[in-house]
Amino acid sequence: MSDRIFGLFGLALAIFFAWAALQIEESFLSDEVGPKAFPLIIATILGISSIFIALKPDADPEWPSLARLAEILAAVVVMILYAEFLPVAGFVIATAVASAYLTWRLGSPVLSSLLIGVLTSVGIYVVFHLALGLSLARGPLGF
């Protein structure tokens, strides 16, 4: 029964996400695809996946332990804080901190996690900002 509830919740979320994407106003200067395409693709994938989960539930689902649920909740909190601090700290710093924490919680040693966080952040910045020319949130250091 829990899979069906989860599937229906995901379907409701997909419908809300698609509705929110359709509310995006398009500029006359936008590209051919427009700003609605990517969110609608994500909503479609989420919707199809949720329907599958609701229609074909696991016969005997195994829920994670309370400690594992706390880990998942902590990861969600980190992602919410990432979104909140992105405009304040900037893309590079916020992404480095979030990536380092998440890789540490996935089992990497602390120093490796810090290195992975910084390299991930700088790598994404180089590709998206410097190579592709997309704008990313600027922090107090100007990048």
C-alpha cells in the first residue's frame, strides 16, 4: 500500500510541476525550445515513473530504518539550505559545501569529500559559466 501512496504522491507532484512550468512567461527573445521544455520533460518522466510505481507496487516493501530516514531528511535539509544560500554565497561556494557534505554522507573520507566538493563546484562552473557562457549565482568573491 505504501508504494501506491508514494506513486500517487509523485503523480500529484508531477501534475503540480507541469502546471507550474506552464505558468512560466516566455520572452520574445527566448530560444526555439523555450523555458518550459525542460521542466515539462522532468514532469513527464516523474509522472510516468509514479504511475508505474502506483500500478506495480512491490509485494513486500522494505522501509529504511529510522537512522537512514534521518540521513535522508538531513540530505533534504542540505538541498533546501543550498537553494537558500545560493544567491548569498554564490554558485561555487554553495555547491562546494553541499557537494562535500553529500559525498561525505555517502561514505567518502572528510578530506576526500572536501576535495570532491571543490572540484565538482569548479568543474561545473568552468563548463557552464566559462565554456557555455551561462550565468550562475555570483557570490561575495565575484564568482
